[in-house]
Amino acid sequence: MTAADLLAMIKKQPIGFACGVICVICAALLYFRSSTIDEYRAENETKSAEATKILGNVRNSEKLPVQVAEIQALSKELDSRLIRASQLAANLQYFYKLEAETEVKLLDVRQGILPKGGKTLYTGIPFTVSVQGSFKQVLAFLQKLENGPHFCHFTTVNFGKSVASAEASKAGADTTGTTLSLNLELLGGP
């Protein structure tokens, strides 16, 4: 077969010859680029995972302004329920107010020293409290502490029986009562 015969054959079947040339070129490209297929596959998987994550973030961000407003409102509420360690008079006034509401006798109330450590946003401010009254009054005081405006954590709670003074027994009043000694922490800031 000579070049003239080959040229005549190409002119007779131009589409078939063009397809054959294209197939040979594609096979050569596939052979030489086969090593990069794994790289492209890994890159495709990475980009697909990233796209899925972005689409999820877009879906979740639809309610983001409402959620931010809700979190800000809850944060303001939390800040209003905190006490400040430096405001000793206001902190003790809280216990005196509870004393008046529940009609117990406040025997002792002391704010403890903050534990040494790093600066944190919230810390438990320790208090030692002793009250005396009827069992019902003491429980009312304890319940007001639990359900009050400040977050409270009891570390120790001790109940005891107390005997009233001799003057109360002469007057014919009930001479038994209950004492309550508490060590507690109120959530606050430094």
C-alpha cells in the first residue's frame, strides 16, 4: 500500500478515518493521563463534601436571626440573675429580704471568699447562712432560695432542733423550732 492508495482510501471514507484518528488520540490521552484520575477523584470527593457542608449551613442559617435574638434575650436574662461578688451589701440584702418574706430569724449570714484561680466569666460565690424558725418557715426559706431569682447550689444543708428562750416558754408559746445551717453558692461574676 502506497501513500497514494492511502490518500485515496481517506478520501473515500473521510468520516471513518476521522473517527479512527480521534479514537487513537483519546486512547493515548487516557493512557498518559490515567495517573491523574485518582487525584481528580479525591478532589471531587473533597469538593462534594465541602459543598454538602455549605448547603447544610445555608439550610440551617434560615432561622439564624431568630436564634441569635433568642440567645441574646436569654443572655440578658442570665445576666439579670447573676450576683456580683463585689456588691456585698446587695448580696446580703437578698437574704434579709428572704428572712422578711418567710418570717424566719436569720442567725448568721456571711459571704465567703472567692476561690483563687483564673478569671472566669461565671463563678460560684460562697455564702454561709443560718436561720431559725418553725419547720414550715425554714422549709419556705429553703424553697425561696431554690426557686429564687438567683441560681443557687447547696453544698451542705444541716437541719437541727432548737429550743426557744425561757421567756417564750413562760408565755406559753411553742418552744421548739428548727434551725437550718447552709453552705451554698450563688452564681455570679467576680
